[in-house]
Amino acid sequence: MNRSTITKTLLLAGMAAAGSLGMAGAQATTIEILCTASEPCGKSSGTTADGTIFEAEASPTEPATGTGVFKPFVRVQSNDDTQSGYNTDTGNPDINFDTKAGIWTHSVLFGDLGTVDIGGLSYYQFSLDSNEQGQANSDANLIDLTEIQIFLGGEELRIPESYGGYTGTQFDGSAAGNFMAGYAPTWNLDNAWNGDVTVTLQSSICDTNGQCGSGKGDLNLYILESLLQGSPDDYFVFYTEYDGNSAGFEEWNYLARSVPVPEPGTLALFGLGLAGLIASRRKLQK
């Protein structure tokens, strides 16, 4: 099956699971991303009850590698077993929780996010570059992504720390009672449909030995466009929690909205119009 067929199958399976839960309530779920789709382990993708898709990045070396190419908007790193953090514009080196300050942590406008079509449905796409210290493709290099929370709102979310920051209980398997600068999550991974979700990831995953590591995506995350509702001018804050890390850092990027480029014919007409305007002004000056 091609990628579109695989991801659509995953989505339908997730919806079927949600329907089977009924009034019984959502259960704890573990999604394992331990290899690429071309490898025999068979653990390269998974979906949640609300249709969120996790998929191994099969070609992390395309395009060229390096953080400057990957262009993250948030980087989190800790020497402890757990770590958490979110993107912000603050220049304070003692940034929130375990977030790392620098050019690769910054605010994002919701209108900057682009979408991708999978099986006829529109998704926002995010990619994780996980950089743990264990040996690649080994049990020592596993990390658990235990929570994702997305907040949308006004100027307060550009620098949430100035407006109370993140409040609530961390690492409790729920976003209940959590707020970011006074805003409740617009969406969170551990919700009523999904239950308590853990994504176990083989850090530095890749198809080609020796081509793993920093600056290369390991995991793609797809969230249905219908689940994130906001204004293009809203600030977008992406909060994450991890368990089992070993002093490496995790950084995320997003698929940017494409800006329409005028067709050559349109550009030519624009050029002719501009040339005519310049000629008319010259005649008037004479």
C-alpha cells in the first residue's frame, strides 16, 4: 500500500476504535514508532481515536540535513528522566521548564501553519527531530512522548511567561486544569477520546545506517485541521512532555503555509503594466 492508503487505513481504524469505546471511556494507549515502513519490525505508524497520526520519517536525509535546514520552532532538553517545554519569544536564558533558549525557540502565528492532504482529509503536519544519547536503533535510544497540548490565543501567548506561563499539573496523563497564560488547550493528545496516549519512539530513526542524528526528522505528526480552530492572527503554542530521555534534545518544526506564486503570464502582464507606467511618467516629466 502507498502512504496515503496506509494513513487513511490508520485513520479509519482509529475512528472505529473510538466508536467501540462508547460510554465505557477511553483507555491508555501506547503507539510504538521503532522503525521505518521499509523495515521488518512493523512498528512505523499509529493513530489515535481522534484521528491523529504518528508516522516514522522514512527519509530523514531528504532534504539536506542540519538544524538550520530542519528549522525548529521549539527545542527541549534536560539531564533528568523527564522533560517538558513550549515555544515562546522570551530571551531569558532561564526559559520555561526544560525549553532551550535561542533562535530555534520562538513564537508562531497560527496562520503560518500549512496543511497536507491525506486520504482526502486536511491535516496540520509537525516533525520531531529526537536527539537522545543512546546508540542508534537500540533499546537505550528510546524516548516516550507522553503529552502534547496546543494553545491558541492573543498576544499573551507570544511570551506566556509574562502572563502566568503554564499552570496545572504536569505528567499526569491529562490536560484537565492546565492553562497557558490563562488559555485552556485548544487540543491535547490525552483527551476524552484518546485516553492516556504514550508514543514510544526510537530516536534517530532512519532507513540508512550512519545517516541518523541531529537535524534529521524522526517522527511526523498529523493533526486534523478540523480539530484546531482559530484565527490566523492567533499565537500558536506547542507544549510537549517526554519521559525516559537521556540528556539529548527534542526539537519540532511545522509544515509552513505555502505562499502562492504568480504564474509567469501574470508576472509578464505586471511587468508590462509597470513599464507602461514608467513610460507615462517620463512623458509627463518632459
